[in-house]
Amino acid sequence: MFGLGSRNEFNVEGQTVVITGGSEGMGKAVALELAAKGANIVVVARTASKLVTAVNEIKTKAANKFKQKFHYISADLTDPAECERVIAEVTTWNSGAAPDVVWCCAGFSRPGFFVDVPIEEHRQQMDTVYWTAANTAHATLRNWLEPVLPSAQMKTTRRHLIFTCSTLAFVPITGYSPYSPGKAAIRSLSDTLSQEIEMIHTVFPMGILSPGFDNEEKTKPELTRKLEEADKPQAPADVAKIAISALERGEYLITTNFIGSMMKGTSLGASPKNSIVGDTLLSCLSHLVFLQVIPDLRNKAFAWGKRNGLPGANSTPAS
Ligand SMILES: NC(=O)C1=CN([C@@H]2O[C@H](COP(=O)(O)OP(=O)(O)OC[C@H]3O[C@@H](n4cnc5c(N)ncnc54)[C@H](OP(=O)(O)O)[C@@H]3O)[C@@H](O)[C@H]2O)C=CC1
Ligand SMILES: CCCCCCCCCCCCCCCC(=O)[C@@H](N)CO
């Protein structure tokens, strides 16, 4: 938990890993990295054609192509029954053994000012961001924690359930109101589960140069772009590598760059820490930094509002 040892806390060689949202972006990058480390991989997303292409690419990265297996399942994870089906199908495919690692990467953002985004879309974002993760976690943990008769017990490897959040769960930015609340809910679920089980980790990326990012740029307000200009979006492969190294060190809340760590520091609260000394110092330092950052963000928003008017003022009223 404290990341002090040199032991690899996330050895996936020979293990079976399920990655939701594994057909593109960060999820696919995670799949490619873990295939190269010797894992069997199952990627899950809705669009089968993208999954087929992804699996073919993931296969080429296998450390041992004679031993490793690859599979995809098309499912809409906003539906809890679909998550149960996914875990059951993986278990059958895996010769009756549950997956060892489940990494929730599914999700995307549809930015816009709160009043400009129809209320149904806010609810859909909660489904896409929070419920895909919570449904997957629920189905997985029910499977993992199911009591087994002593005579049927077998030695299981160390299991890991990993959520993919966003640093917006630490520091919200205007324009992401359809999205950040779902990510903040994942963080809360993660902290709650960390008191129940030891196998939970959550990754908080900054911008990722993925197909999802290209899409969100289409509806992102100019002000949002301005407020996040300090962020230099990272390549999916870099985000995957940095997150996996942190998992190997046994970290719990994982950030992928300096600004992300500052955002975590200022919002660490009662979350379990990776390192008592390191995280406490980070927290102190980031609180000092944010004394200046918070008014800066607010002033930029105020100045933008003065120039452009209130959100919603020019939008057509809901019918
Ligand atoms: N891009 C960014 O800047 C950032 C992204 N993140 C988070 O990181 C994760 C990965 O993002 P990114 O790399 O951009 O991903 P992409 O948007 O590029 O890919 C999203 C993946 O999720 C799948 N997916 C979406 N909805 C569902 C659903 N209902 N059921 C099953 N699968 C679904 C998509 O496939 P399909 O559409 O076929 O279902 C696809 O495989 C997400 O959780 C995102 O919120 C965090 C910080 C920044
Ligand atoms: C030294 C400290 C300075 C701190 C400045 C704070 C600036 C805020 C940057 C916000 C960046 C948001 C990245 C997440 C994006 C995301 O999750 C979406 N792209 C969704 O896909």
C-alpha cells in the first residue's frame, strides 16, 4: 500500500485481464501493454467491428503467442445484466476461472455548459461514466467474493479491480458538468470500496489524445479549452505505461503527470495515501499553489462571461 517495496505488486504474466473500453484510446493502450507483459486479454465495448480490429492489434504484442489467449465481448455496460453476462462469459472462456484483473476504461465525455446540455444528456453521461464502472465492479466483486466450499477452494492469484477516473474528479472545470459528477462518484465509490477490499485502484488521467478526445473537442466550450490550457494531453500509450508502473508499485490513487498530482494533492481528503510523507507534503504544497489557481480559474470564467454573456442566453429554449 505504501509503495516502498521493490516487489512488483501488479504481475499480470499468465493472468486473465478484462479491459472495458478496450477497443480504442487508453483502454486499447492498456491492453497492448498488458499483452506485452504476458496477460490473457478480453476487451469489452459496444462496437464489435472496433473490437475485432483491436484484438488483432493486441495479439501482435503477445509476449508468448502460444500461451496467451485473446477475446472480445460486445456489450453495453450501462446495462447491469450485460456486465453479469460479460463476467460469466469470461469465466467460461477462461476454463471456469474468474478473471484476475478487471480494468474499467469505458466512458467518454460530452462537454457543454450545464444549461445548454439537455437534462437527458446529463443522465446519459452519468450512465456512461459512472454506471458502466459501478455495474462492472458489482458484477466482478459478486463473482470474486462468492463463498466457495472448502473442498472446492483453489489458490487464486492476487486480484485487482481498477477504475479509470479523471483529475476533474479532484478539480472540476466549467463545461464538464455532464461528466465530472460521474467521475467524482467513481472516486467516492473507490474510497468506499477501499475500506471493504484491498484490491481496488483508481487512475486519474489528464487529457488523453484518443478518439474520445477528438469527439469531445466538437462540443467543448471555448472557455473550457482556455481553463484547461495548462494541460498538455498525453498519448494513450504514455498514460497506460505510467498507470501500469504505478500499479506495479502498489499505488491506490494514481495520477499520470505533475499537474494531475497537484490536482490530487489539493483534494486528497480522507482517501488512503500512497505514501504518508510524500502525499502529505504534496497536499500542503498543492493547497498553497491552488490559493492562486482557484481565483485564476474564476477570473478567467468571469472575464469570459462579461465578454460573451451567460451560457444559455443564446440557446434555443427546451421544447
Ligand atoms: N480522453 C481524455 O481526455 C480523458 C479520458 N478519461 C477517461 O479515460 C477513459 C478512456 O478514455 P479514452 O481513451 O478517451 O476513450 P475513448 O473515448 O477513445 O474510448 C472509449 C471506449 O469506451 C467504450 N464505451 C463507451 N461507452 C460504452 C458502453 N456504454 N459500454 C461499453 N463500452 C463503452 C468505447 O467503445 P464503443 O463506443 O464501441 O462502446 C471505447 O472502447 C474513459 O473512462 C474516459 O472518461 C479521463 C481523463 C481524460
Ligand atoms: C500547478 C498546478 C496548476 C493547476 C491548474 C489546473 C488546471 C486544470 C486543468 C484541467 C485539465 C482537465 C484534464 C482532464 C480532462 C478530461 O477528463 C476530459 N478530457 C474528459 O475526457
